[in-house]
Amino acid sequence: MNQSRKAINAPGAAPAIGPYSHAVRSNGFVFVSGQLGLKPDGSGLVVGGIEAEARQALENLAAVAEASGTSLANAVKVTIFMTDIGAFSAVNQIYAEYFPGEEPPARAAIEVSALPAGGQIEIDAVLAAQSD
């Protein structure tokens, strides 16, 4: 393994559903794989629609950040994939709870035709790593 690259798997987040790491830490950044609204025990998506899935995806993202030695407060870029862009406003309200303040990270929100596991939302992020 390259010493400037470290794969991270978070025990507090839903298990990966494919051949990927929860995150990779490299060169001062943590690149977090897309997080769905999957329950941390791996038993499937949370119930309650896109709002519940958004909240769980963000909880999973936070768990991966913590396992990586950083936090959502250090997010520099977030991407949100939704199967219905009409939920943009509802997702924004939940998102604002996880990224409060006057300096939120850069972000993109994209409508897609489908997501893995039948999810309605997936969120990935790039975080500044904490000093070792």
C-alpha cells in the first residue's frame, strides 16, 4: 500500500455494498465514498422516504468522517445525488442541520435515474484531514 494513501472502513456506518472502501485518506484530504440511507447494521434502507434516507446518509457520512479522524465541519466539497430533484428543498433543510454556519462546503446536487439498493439519495464528500 502506498504510504500517502490509506483506505478507511467505518464500523459506525453501513457496510460497503461493493468492492470499495468507505473512504481513502491521501495528501491531506479524506475522499468519502457515496453514502446511501442504509442502516448501519446492513439490514437495508431506512424507512420514511427521501428525508429519512437523507438523514441516515448524512449520519453514515459523519461516521466515516469520524473513523477517518476528521468531521463534517472539515468538508470542502459535497455531492448529492437524488432520484427526484423535486425533493431539493426538503433535503436542503436536513443538510443545513449537518452543515450549519456561514461557511458551508462547496456542493452540487444532481438528479439521477437510479441509485444502488433502490435508494433515493446518495451523498459523497471530500474532507480536509486533521493533522496526524
